[in-house]
Amino acid sequence: MRVLAAGDHFVSPDLLVAALEEEIGDGPPAAPQEARLKLPWPVEPFGPVGGVEEASGTEEQMIEALRGAEVCMTQMAPVTSRVIDACPDLGLVSVCRGGPVNVDLEAATRAGVAVTYAPGRNATAAAEYAIAMILAALRRVPAADAELREGRWRGDFYAYDQAGVELRGTTVGLVGYGAIGRIVARILRAFEAEVLVSDPYTDESTAAEDGVGLVGLEELLSACSVVSLHARLTEETRAMIDGDRIALMPRGAVLVNTARGGLLDHAPLPEALRSGRLGALALDVYDVEPPPADWPLRGLDNVVTTPHLAGATRQTAERAARIVAGEAGRYLRGEPPRHLANPEVREVHA
């Protein structure tokens, strides 16, 4: 059986193959024939390819590399309808991401291809990064660093009206309360912050067990001086934080987005920051990645920016490789998948 490890510069083909070899070990099935493809992400940004989102590489690369392969382990490869149609041997695409947005699920289901995903593979990394962004924005760390590097000792940052804010006793709102949000809440509570969450898929018992308050979105925005976004991007959540909702936040509040750029309407942000409506903004994700040269937030000293790095830890890459290798191993042994993104494939091809 032929297996393609379509890795990249983060979850490399070698990491995927090593994880599969560890998963299979010395027992059955026999070691598969392995092929390797290295895609250009993150050296080159991901983007839409052939009708799928957040993909790296080309359809032509995948069609050639998947020739005769029954299993594809990947993170960013574009598994489009064209690729699926050209690869009739394909039976499993195992994607080491929280959602297989780079796979055409409808085409895969029609072709009888199971698609799996890797929930929680970067939850710890993303949660820790969100906390870092919150602290950087509250305490003006990037601005102070930039000033000192330019030879300016900004003692005035110690002035009362310029000073930062402690997390202890601060009310922090989390929009979205999945695996990442729950870790963020646990860390915030260790700082002795008050935590409110808004998530239609979270119930009161879960919130009470975690020691957080469950409220509606508008109530959260009105009550919290720090708001951090952790929701998935769907048609319902796209641009959910817009100008009207920013206006609900206390004046000088801090807004953090390490989830998906599309959750936030970027148009009202420059004026909100210049006017003091928002005290600070911390972004790891953007509506356009990378932001263009004329990006209106560039140069504002109350904006903290990083290039989509929240999940970038070595442990995330290793964990992701183990998860997809686990699904590949189950497929090779004839066992059911653990995280199936298209369960309809069972009914369509029963």
C-alpha cells in the first residue's frame, strides 16, 4: 500500500513518516511504501487553491505525488475535487489540522474517500500565545521594546495615564469556549482574573465547573475590559465583532484575535484605536494574510502584531504528526477512524 506524506516546513514529511513508522511498529500491517512531498508553507503563505481554502502547493503537484497512493497524510496540501477525481486509489486523507478546510469534503465523500482531522493538536500552543498577546497589549511590551531599540528611554510610560493594567482582578471575556478557550480560561484564573465566556455550544454546568461566567455576546462585550476571540470561523461568526459591537466595549478596552481574521470586521479598527475607543489591539490573524503595504493599522503604537504564529510550537508539529499517523495506522489495520470529518462517506458507500 502506498502512503503519501505531504508535509511542509512545519510538519515535515520526515516527521509524518517517523510518526507512521512508530504507529505501525513491528506488527501488522506490513510497512507501506512511503512517498514524500514537501510543500512551501509557511515560507510561502497559504491561500485558496482550486476551490479549497488555506492550502499550500498546487493541484498538479498533488496529482503527480498521489499517483497510486491510497493514504495521504498532510497539513496544507490542496485536496480538491480535481485532485480526488484524478486519484482513484485514494481512500483516506488524514489532515493534521483542527478542520480540513484544504479538502473538498463533498468530492471526497462522493469518491468514497474518508477525511480525518486533528482536534486539539495546537490547543496548548494557541492558548499560551493568546495569554502572551493579552499581556503584551496590556503592558505595552512591543511599544516599549521598539522605543528602546531606537534609543529612546520612555520613562513617561510609567506615568499614571500611560501605565499598563494588571490581569489580577480584570474581567476578561472569551468569545468561543472550545479546547483553546478552556485552557485560556484556566490560565487567566491562575492570574486571578474574572472570566466571562460567550459560546452557544457551552452549557451552564461546564461553565460553572470551570469557574467562569456564561453570558451572551453583547453582555460580555459590555462587561469586559479585555476580550479575546477563540471561535471557529463560520458564516454565522464571520465579522461577528463589528463596529457596533466594538462600541459596546468599555472605552480603552483591549481586543485580541489569535483565532481567525474573518471573525473581526477590520474596517472600524483604525478609528477605534485612534479615538481611544479601543485602548489596544493584538492580532495574530488578519482578513488578508499577509496584510498589504498600505495596511491602515501599520504604525499605530497601540497595535501588537505577529504573523499567524499562535500554533507554532515544536510540540504542536509533533502532536499533529502523531494524530494523522494514528488515523493512517487505523486505516491500514482496517479499524474505524477516530476523527472523521465526513461521516456521510459511510452511508454513501455502505
